[in-house]
Amino acid sequence: MHDGKLLVMSRRLQRRAQEAGGPTLASTVLAAFAVAVFAVNLSGPRTPLVLLWLAGPLSVVVPVFAAARIARSARFPAPTRRFWKHLAICAALAGVGVASNARDALGSGVASQDLSPVTVAAYSSAVLTLLWGLWRLPLGTTSRGDRMRIGMDAGTVLVAATVFMWHYQARPLLEAGNYRAPSLIAASFTLVLELLAVFAIAKVALSGHMFVARGALHLFAAGMIGGALSGFLQRFIVDQPHLGLSQITVPVVMICATAAAKRQWQEPTAPGQRRQAGTRPSSNLPYLAVAAVDTLLLVAIFTDDGDERLAAVAAVALTALVVWRQITVFRENARLVARLDHNATHDALTQLPNRALFNDRLAAALSSTTGHGVSVALVDLDDFKTVNDTLGHAAGDALLLAVARRLVAAVRPGDVVARLGGDEFVVILDDVTPAVAEQVAQRMIAALGEPVVADGHELLVRASIGIAGGRPGDDAGELLRRADIAMYAAKHGGGSNCLPYTDGMAGAVAGSAALGAQLRQAVDNGELFVEYQPIVSLDSGRMTAVEALVRWAHPTRGTLPPAEFIPVAERTGLIVAVGDLVLREACRQLASWSAEHGPLAPAAVNVNVSARQLAEASFTDRVAAVLADTGLAPHRLTLEITESTAVALGDAVTHLEALRRMGVRVALDDFGTDQSSLTLLQNLPVDEIKLDRSFVQRSAPGRAGAMPAAVLALARVVGLDVVAEGIEVPEQAQRLAALGYRTAQGYHFARPMSADAVDRLLTAAPVTAAAT
């Protein structure tokens, strides 16, 4: 088996070697043939002249197919494929040019070195295609300063190259008096090709190797140098019209192109991944160009050959370019240092001061000798993790940016707002009394109270703020620790509040944190249980439904009501596990009562759910699974949400709509306690509202006493059921019944009781003892 794997691997390696080495070998053979024939005919025609031109057109076939293969390969990035597509077209055009050049030399029957317009057009098209491909090759940088620097460096090299070509090539040609059109065309073409070679070298040295393999670009530049030198050397064989250096330079250049394609094909990774973003290629080419032109200036002066002025102007121009380039680099470096300094002391997302700068500013405020008060307000967003988990980090980042802007707008001029990390912000309130510090904190709470549109989601921001006051000379770390304790105390009190630090607060916070750890164990150990409070008919006193209420049988503190541990469950995320436990037990119990008592059993069970539960993407599926497991019909389950929960839902309201389509009923609990009650009735998919106890227990005449009647009328208009909560005395039940209320709950009818107690009540009599 291992031998078979080795054989397969050997064949693959052999095939890859053949794929890579075969084209290069073919190009080398053709080039060697061209050089050999050229050498044989150097002293005069000794072979059929067609053999001199045979290798040129054939040599372009291999690089065309090699470059086209890279251009079609999906494993290379788009800029790489585009570059090699240009190279394939360039090689094809070069083949057309050399074929046309052969026809120019042999077509008339008399050997000639003149170029026809077709040949010049083909060669020029190849050069322009290659130039366009090089121009479109990305520089591998996005900085405006980098692009300017590379442009100036390339310009420096090209100016120096142009001066040398004029001095050693173009000027001697013109002084020789050779003004024949073919010669001028050939000379011009040679000069363009040489400048293109210089451009290729500058591109390789200055732009880096983001999308083309380093070796490939080097081979390509070498081929361009060879092609340019051939044009320069052509004048040495003008007396032998049957020869043209393109007969050997085209095959030789095609060796470089084929080898470059081989190097690119063997590249193991995407070229763009080889250089980290932000790194800058560097080169000494601009300085070499200045040195070369300065040397040329000295040569021209001492030889007195007439180019002193040109060399002097070029030297001054290049020196100015390099000086400008250096000034640009220095300015960019200064900006970079400033950015680094800023990034070292500021938060990357919000651009607020970070923890390091906050510590410096707080230490400076506490080192003052004026004796004024200094306060620190620590701000922590409530339920921010839910936003990140349910809506994604883009929404979370947008929320943090909005919070940062609102905090800055809410504080006084001169106060410092910083971000410590995550969803934690801190404010230094300098020269304040404790009362003023609390006023500023209340302004921050109010500023954050307005809904925020983050990444297309409307979110309600809730924050807990802890305030710690100090004076010059106090320890900065201790001041922040006190603010942290006060913030956790505010969070443990239900959140969306601010609290100043007081002595003894640390113990209370630690106790709350310990309660959270115990609650996690309580869920696992089965210490939570459910009690049920009847919802009765005001006409008959008959139990129509029950509300499920969770309790905790604490091992040392006895039975704990929800108010003592539900806020902890909300903060720790355990509310999801607690809610699932209550939901499953309540549905199971109602199904059990129905099986035992038939029509005497409660018609429905009400279960409280939180915003955290409804934000869970799988909540609807979990409710459906519980109903299926317990066999309870969906319409017998009512999910209760408070007005504050409804406001915090945002896009999670779609879960309520899905539950209602399933048949589950939705009730709006504590109705009338929030300013947005009417808006919620319009926008929320609810079936029932529960009038808050504060309206039920008001006996004063006038507007307050009329609210139950107004709510009932509103509910009838929009087609909702109404349940009155908090009935504690017979007079309240009688007044609500007279107004038209049909169902209610409260201590007047029954306190929350165990499932066994409800079972006994159903067995003993269908009407409660406290019925009116």
C-alpha cells in the first residue's frame, strides 16, 4: 500500500517536472538553433536565409500558451491573471512582428533590414500591450505617500536613462547623418524598447512583488534588457543586410518569458499573501541614477563633447526630485509617528482616550494642588453581549460608536470620556461636587435612553453607572475600583441606573456575585421550582388560567422570590436556562391537570419570558418542541412580556409573530407603566394586556380612577383581552366587575401556590373560596 502511494507521488512529481521543464527546454532549443544559424551566417550568407527567421515565429508559441495557462488558472488572484493575459497577447504580437519582419527581409528577393509599416505596427502593439500590462500591475500599496514616492523614484530613473540614451545612442545616430526613414523608425523603436526595459526594472525594484512572483519579474526584466540592447547593437551589422538581431533576440527573450511563466506556475501561494500589508519596498535606484548623471556631467565637462549643459540640467533636476522625495518621506514619517502616538493612547473604534491615556489624565487631575473634587463615573452597557451574539459584531460596533458620541455630548466641556475596553466607558469629572457628578451621570443615562439605530437595527441602550468621588492626593487605582464596585451595585439593582459609591457596597456586590454562582448550581441541582397563581373569572370566581412563577429553594436562605435572583439570571445569561425550565414544567403541569380534571382544569397557563430569551434565534423552535413533547395545544400557552422587554426586542419581535402564527398567545404584562404603551399596542403582535396593579389599587376619583375604564375601552377597540392584576380587597374586584372586566388575579383570590395545592383546589370545588 505504501509502495503504491510512493509510486503515485513519484508520477505526480515527474509530471510536474515535465510540465515545468518541457516548455523551457523547447524555448532553449529554438534559441540555440537561432544563435547557431546566426553565427554561421555572420561572415556572409552560407545557409538559406529562411533558416535565419525560422526560430523567431516558432519561439513565441510556447510562452503564449504558458502565459495563457496562468491567465486561466483560478488559483491565482485577478491582478496576476490579468498581467499574464497581457503577456500572452504581447508574445503573440511579437510573433506577428517577427513573421512580418521576415517577409520584409525576404519578400523582395533582396536581403534588407528595412521595416514595413505592418512590422512596426506589430512590434509597437506588442510594446504597448506590455507597457499597459505593467502599468496595470498593482503597486502593492494604498498610501498616497507611497504612491507619490514610487512615482518620483520611477521618474528619477527614467530621466537618467533618457539622458544616457540621448548621449550614447540617439545623438551619435543623428550626427552620423543617417536620416533614412527605416533607420529612424528602427532607432525610435529601439529607444522606446530601452525605456520600457528601464520601466520594467523600476517596477520590479520599486513596487514589490505583490501579485507576480519575484523570479518571474526578474526574468522578464532581463529579457527586456536583452531586447533593448539588441536594438543598440543593430548598427554594428548594417553592412550585412541579410542579418537582423531580432533573428536571435526574439527567441532569447522568449526563453525569459517561458522561464518567468514557469516560475509563476510553481508559486506555492497567492503572490498577494507574501508581503504583509503596510510594508514598503525600498530601492537605491534613485540615488544610483543621480550618481550616474553626476558622473556623466563630469565626463562631459572633461571631454568637452558638447553635452555639458544637458548633463548639468539633468543633474540639477534629478537632485531636486530626490530632495523632494526625501521631504515627502520625512513628512509622511512625521504623520506616521503622529498616528502611532494617537493609536497608542486612543481606542481604535471610538477614537476616545484608551485606558493608558485615561490613567494619565486621572493621575494629572488627582495631582492638582487646588483641592477641588474629582469624580470618576464608570459606565457599563447592560446586555451588550446579547447584541453581539444575536445581531453580530457590526451592530455591536455601531452601538458602541453611538454610545461614545452620546456620552461626549452629555458631559461638560473639559470632562474626559474614555473607553476602557469592550462595553465599558469611563468619565473623569474634574472640579465637581458629588451632587454635580450625579447630575452629569443622570444626563448620561438620559442621553443613552433614546433608541439607537445600529446597522439597521433599532436598539434600546441601557447602562449602569458607578460614581466614585475623590480629592487631589487620592490613589487613581483605588478611585477606579470604587467606581467599579458602584457600577456593579447599580447593575445588580436592575441596571439602567447610576449609584455613588458608599462604604459597605463592596460586600453587597460580592454577595450578589456569589448568588450568581449559586444560581448556576441551582439550575443544575434542581433547586428551582414553579408555583401557580390562579387567574379567575370575576363573574363566577372560576379558575380560568394560572400564571407560572419560579421560586428558588435556596439551601441556606430558604425559598427566594424571583425579585432576588431573576436580575442575577438576566446579567449572567442564566435567564435562558431558567426560562426554559419554567416553560417546560408549566406546560407539563397543565397537560397533567387536563388529563386528570378534564374541563375543570385551567384553560391556559401564562409563562413570563424575557428579552434575552426572545433574542435567542432558537427560542421559537424550543417552544414548539416543548409543546410537542408535553402534548399541550399551542393556544393554551400564553407568553407574558413586560413593556420594557417589548421595547428592548428590536428585530426579535419577529419571534413573537412566529409564535402567534403557531397558535401561542402573547400577553403584555404591567400595561400602562411605560410611556410607549399605545405605540406597543400598535406595533406588537399581542392578544392580551394585563392592567398593572398601580391602576387597580388607586381609589381616588378623577383621571387616575378612570384609567381602568379607559384601558378596557381601548382594549375592546383593538380586540384584545384584558386581565386586571393586583386585586387585594373585595371592593377592587367589585369596582372592576362593574366597569366590565371579566378576569383578574391577585391575593384576594389566591396567592401563588404549589401544583399540589392547585390540584386540591380543582378537586374540592371549581370555584375559589374568595370568589365574589
